[in-house]
Amino acid sequence: MLYMTTVTWEPPQRDEVLKRLATQGAKHSPGVKILGMWADIHGGRVYELSDWSDVNDPKIEIQAAHVWNDLCKIEPVQVMNAEEFMKVISSKQ
């Protein structure tokens, strides 16, 4: 399963987000493979593409959603390659 996660924070949280990132790093759950991470050049937002294929424990998903909860809004969305999606949709009709 692939997830595109949007992480956002309010301007007053910026310094605390940067401080935590510098001291603790971007923590990820065991088994999660980070395929890419992009920062909004205007600030306040990061996009992360991750592969959860090796994760079989719902506790890990719950923990991942709460890692930065006190500073950021975390919105994971399950995604699929568009070409693959079209093949799946076409086969169901």
C-alpha cells in the first residue's frame, strides 16, 4: 500500500517543528519505506510518499498518525499509480 501524506503546521509552530526535526529527525514506523519527501517552498507543508506493504500491524498505523500530532496536522491518503488504477477500473466494467 502506498500512502501520500500531507503534513502541515501553522506559522507559530514553525520553530518548534524545525527544532524537533533537528533533534529527533523524521521518525517513521518500522517496516515503512519512505519513497520520497517534498517540502512546500513557501513553508508550512511537507508531502511524503511511503510504502506500507511490509506493515501488517494496525498499531503501527495508529502510532504513525500520532507521532507529530501535537504540532502538525497529518493527513495520510492511500494512493495508487494512475496507470494501474485505470487498469483496475477498466477490468471492473
